[in-house]
Amino acid sequence: MFKKEHLSKLNKIINSGKGGLNLTQSLLCDIALGKNFSPDFYKDRKVTQAFNGLRRYKFVRHVKEKDKGFYSLTAKGEAKLHTIIIDDIEVKQPKSWDGKWHLVMYDLPIRFKKARNAFRWKLKDLGFFQFQKSAWIYPYPCEGEILFVADFFGVSKHIEILEVDKILHAGKIKFHFNL
């Protein structure tokens, strides 16, 4: 089942108005949030095709209770929804830099190879600079987002986030972030 913080992230994604979600992804999000659809909603051909695709790939299942029917997520649907959430994560940049660096370090055991690669890829995707092999740096506060990503990949107990005031050779890093 989804954690509360995941549902709140899901609400933010839907309400952000970015338009980055396609119909199928939007329906998956709506189902996860327990949205009820009117019977007229199902009359649209594209909606029907999207629901059929979700059922065909076993992301949702149709459940009938008494006189009503509704859709619920399967385990495969929850996994797909997690990828939608994780793909939408962004680190907000304030108007001005406060002069502090945010260093993310990790030491993941070999059994977490896939998670390590995915976590590293997400750090790159978020715009982090690789400071050393397992140390990435960013100029803006990012603790909440990184903890969410680490929790998603199941590696949160293997990471550390530091806030640093000074770096000896910061010129290359400042240049990278246009600071």
C-alpha cells in the first residue's frame, strides 16, 4: 500500500498542472487516490482504451462490490505508480544561493547494485555534480527530495546528507552550477 508521503507527492503531481502525464498515467494516479468516476466518464473511447490497457498489463483490476464496481491498483500498478512519482521529483531552486553546499554520500553494499545505479542515475537527472565516486554535490537544499528518492530505492539507511559551508577547490563546482 502507498505511504502517506507518496500520496501527497501524487496529489502534487496531479495538481501541478504541468501536463506531463498522459491519460493512462493520470488514470493510474486517480485510481491510487481513490477517485470515483461517473458512468459518463467511461463513454469516452480514449478513456475506455486507457482502462483496457491498464487492465491488460495488470496495473489495475476491476472490483465489484454489491451494485457498484471500481478499479483498484495491483502490486504491478503500484510499482508503475512509484516510477511516475520518482520521475517527477525535482529540487526547487531558490532565487539566490545561500553559499551552502549539500553533499550526498552513499556506501551501498554489493547486493544493492541495481538500486545504486538507479540512485546515481536519479542524482544525475536532478542535476547533481559528482564530487567523488559516491559523493554528489548540489548548491540548493534538497534533503526532502533525496530522502524520498533513497526511500523509494530502499537505500535510505546507506546514505548521508551533509550541509557544507566551505569546499577547498570549489571553482570547478561553482562553474558547473553557474554560481
